[in-house]
Amino acid sequence: MRKLIWMALFFAGIASAADAPPAAPADGSATDAAIALLKTGSANFDVTWNGIPLGDATIALSPADAHGCYHYESVTRPVGAVSWLYGSPHEISLFCIRDGVIRSSHYEYSIDKRPDDSFTLDFDWANKTVKTVKGGVTTTRDLPEIAYDR
């Protein structure tokens, strides 16, 4: 459900950006002027399952250092038994919009009670590879033309 909410916010941001005037190019290039800017901000949600409160979550999208790049963060704070048994998931994604395509650059997933499920992804678009680090093991795979993080 949380992913559906994020996607709704994400696409609402794209729709709002499409109606906004283009941002001033960082270096005057035509490519920078064509970058769609997403609506940034944060939202807090109650997390429930079948009407049972499980905690709350915060999802935030903020501009990153480079023009057209963003920092997404999701923090879930469970309560009670869910906190003790499952833990608190935390996700970070760094991505840019280039030529109208989302290009992930870095992704982190961590969960305090399940460290074996935690991992990172680093995307290398120039070499068309993605490096995964999970449990201290690093693997590198080929990166297809279109790929997103989790």
C-alpha cells in the first residue's frame, strides 16, 4: 500500500511539473531546460493492516545537489509487536531525470531487525552495470537500458 501511495505522489508531482514553467538552466544548455522538475515535499501516513494500527511512515522527496536530481526517503516507524518482530524499514533512493527518463544512481534498503535483508544498489549507466552489496557480498550485473531501483 505504501508503494501505491508513493507512486500516486510521484505521478502527481510529474503532472504538476508539466504545468509549471521550465526552470532556468543551470548552465544555459537546452538539455537542462528540458528536465521536468518534480514536486518535492514530505507526507506522513498511518500504517494499518485490516484496521489495526501498525505505526506510521514518512515519505519525502527533496532536490539533490544536481539539477533534475532527487533524494527519496521512506522511514517506517512500527509500534508494539511489529517493531519487536519485524523492525523499522528505511529506504533511500537517489535518482535523476535525464532526457525524460528516470535514472537511479543509488538505493539503500535497511531494516534494523533483519540486517540480512538490507542491501544497496549502485547504478553505473556509463558502463551499464549495477553493483549490489548484501550481507557483505558484492555482485555486479549488467544493467538494461531501462532499470529502476525498488
